[in-house]
Amino acid sequence: MSVFSTIVSQLFNGLQSGSIYALVALGYSMVYGIIMLLNFAHGDIIMVGAYIAWIMMTMLGLPPVIGIIAAIAGCTLLGVLIEKAAYSPLRKSPRLSLLITAIGISFFLENISQLIMGAGAKAMPSIISGSNFRLGTTEISFVSTVTIVVSVLSMVLLTFLVQKTKMGKGMRAVSEDMGAAQLMGISVNKTISFTFAVGSALAGIGAVLYCSAYPQASPTMGSMLGLKAFVAAVLGGIGSIPGAMIGGFAIGLLEALVSALGLSVWKDGVVFAILIVVLLVKPTGIMGRVIKEKV
Amino acid sequence: MLTVNDINVYYGPIHAIKGVSFEVRPGEIVALIGANGAGKSTVLKTISGLLRPKTGNIVFDGRDITKLEAHKVVRAGLAHVPEGRRIFLQMTVIENLEMGAFTKSTVSEEDLEDIFTKFPRLKERRKQVAGTLSGGEQQMLAMGRALMSKPKLMMLDEPSMGLAPILVEQVFSIITELNKAGTTILLVEQNAGMALDVAHRAYVLETGNITLSGTGEELAQSDEIRKAYLGG
């Protein structure tokens, strides 16, 4: 393989995993933006989405479309449910209680999945199928292309939702000043539920795309993915939507670069080194603003 | 229009409002004056549902709103321009006004034009992010935003805070105009002179109690008030 085609194919690999990180990072960032919670159960929502798709397609023998819809709908519902059951009763508690609860929910989801589905990985049938195509001399994976396109479309849609729709503007208002937003007649509870729904739907899309790239489901699959997406969110500037997108793609491309240099065992290490460097050098991330604590 | 009956409000163990009662009649400008820390803002926050009284009740337009959630109080026709304005600094002027009309199904162009006629500066800066506005413009935006909900009663918390004297004059003349156009107003101010000047009636709040009440003129003439709030 020529150098050029190595570069092109690694670029596609990087963009593929990067777009999945970006989708997951968006969920982290949106939730942080609105209730200042690092929702460490977010990665596990992806795992549940993967199992839902697996159950639909393998156990029930339904077509991939149903698997995809069910995974996205299931994740959306689960996200809203977690918020209502676990986080909303803690609205007035210290932030640390909320964080510990999120970690608890993450353990709960991982263990309950292990109990129901078993500890072993389940092989995922192919969700997205199509033939690869050539770009010059380089073969481009169909799944990579679909992943990148779907992610970018989701992000465009999300940007429109947040910037232009009434609910999206309400979301920005609540995330900037919850009290003032209430005085405008915006229901904080509804807005928070909506944010969790959107973030979790993106996680559902991420689950489908992730399983297309790595076709298996296991109880702990969400934790590493979730952590890396968290790094992406911090790199981009947690709380910032464009930041999460940039951070996600940056982490994906960086991983591909490290692998291309023949250092793929160092991949995870490099990602977490980035986290340390960002926290030391620019804790607000690329797009982050310094948020003044309200007195 | 608004009746506050013997409310008691606590911040944890601190008894901030100790049995406050007052009323605002339709068409009035009522001022609530008092020193820093007297509990003026707490009273407004309790009326708008951001805080809950432990005892007592609040009746607005014949309806008990004591336990109504803040976002539903606006729907009942009561707008609150909070202390420090609290506009959405990262959103544009237009978006801020749209948020003011959140309770309406659509943002009507007429209402926007109406606000821009009252506050021409906002029209010039409609696309600008609100954080870039000057203090005076931010106060105009906060008032415009509240008006977008078409309130029957508008509560203003320290509208003169941090503004240059000329802007204070302007803000108070706008308040008078709004009132003439039919909006009832409940005003909280440390700037007692200005407030008593425009108010039909006023109440004096001292450490959680109402100690005096009367027409704006009466209070402005009262020796006690002159000593305590009007600088002699």
C-alpha cells in the first residue's frame, strides 16, 4: 500500500471513530451544560442500546431497521428515565451527590446487563451493509462512510434544534440561568428531560454506529467508549456543543495517527494523556468559556 | 389585583420575611422600599414562585398562586424583572425577547415592534449578543423581555441599580409610561426618592417587616423616611 492510501484510509478510520466519539461527547456536554453533572452513566446507555439492537435482530430475528429504531428509542427512554428516577430528586443536593449517583447508575446498568445477558460478548449481526468503494487506489469502507455521514447529519440537525427551535432556545436559556428561565415561563423539569432525551438519542445513534464498526455487545463496552468521549468533551470544552464535535473528531483522528505510527497499544494511553494535558494547560477546553460562579 | 397575606419566608434557619402583608390594586404603581437586606427581593421571589413561604398566602387576580410553580406564575400574567436583570448574556437581543414570549405559542412581530418602539436602542442591537450591551441597554432588554409575556402585573427589582443618573431617569419615565398604558407595577427600590416620586402608594420594609405604608407623597414627606432613606 502506498503512503498516500495509508493516509487516506487512516483518515477515514479516524473520522469514523471520531464521529462516534463526537456523538457520545455531545450527550456529556449537553447534560453538563444544563445541570453541571458529569453523567458517567452515559457510556452505559450505549451498551444498553447495543443489547436492544442485538435482541431485536438476533433473538427476535427482526430486520436491522427495527433494531436501529428500537436502539435509539430505547436509549432515549432510558436516558429520560434515569434522569427522572435518579437525578431529579437530587436537584437541590450538592453536585458531588449527583456525581456519585451517576457512577452508581453506571455500575447498576453494567451489572444488571451482565445478570440478564451474561458476561460474554454477543456477536452483532451486520447492521449497515453495502459494498466498499474505491477512491483512486484506496478502498474506502462503506460502514465508515455511512458512520461519518450519519454523524455529521445528526450534528447539523442538533445545531438547528439548539439554535433555531423554541425548545432549543429554552434549553440554552435554562443552561445559562435556571432561575431567570423559570421567570420566562420555561419549565426547568421539562427542559432537562428534553436535554436527556436528545443526548441519549444521540447515544443510541452512536450505539448503532459503534456496533457496525465493532460488531459485538458486552456489559462493559460502554465504559471505555464513554470515558474517551468524556475526554473529547473536556478537550472541546465541556458544556459546549461545537466543542464536543471538535473534541470527538480530534480524539478519533489522534487515535488513528497513533495507530498509523505503529503504536496502537499506546492509543488509550495517549487519549488519557490528552485529558491530563488539557486539565493542566487549558481546563476550559478549546471552545470552553470561563464560567463565573454565581453568587 | 395582588394580595400578599401574612407571608413568612425562611432561608434555612433564617427567618427572612416575618409576616408581610400588602396589596397592589389594578392600575397602580406600588413601591416597596427599604435598606439593603430588608427582604425586598425575597418578597418578589416569593410572589413569582422562586421561593416558597412557610405560611401565609398570595392571591393574584382572584387566584391563589402561593404554591404555583414559577414557570406557571408567568402564565397567570405576572412578570418579574429580577435583580441584576439576569438577561441571557450568551443569547442575542432578539432571542432574549423570544424567551420573554415563551408562554405564547408564537412570537408576534407586532409585539416585537411594540418593544422596539418603546426601546429603540434594542432594535439597533437586535442581532447582538446581549452580553455586549451596556448596563442601561441590558435594563431595557430585561424590561422588554418581561413585557413580551403581556403581563397584567410587572414586578421590577432594583431597576435603577448600577445605572447612571440620566439612565435612571429614563427607566423611571418608561415605568410611568408603561403604567399609563395599563400595566400595574410593583417596584422594589433602594433609590427611595425616585421610587416614591413615581409610586401611587408605597410600603417600607425593615428586616422582614412592613413598618410604614402610605401614598408616595405622604411617605416622601414623612420625617422618618427622609431621615432613613432620603438623606435628610
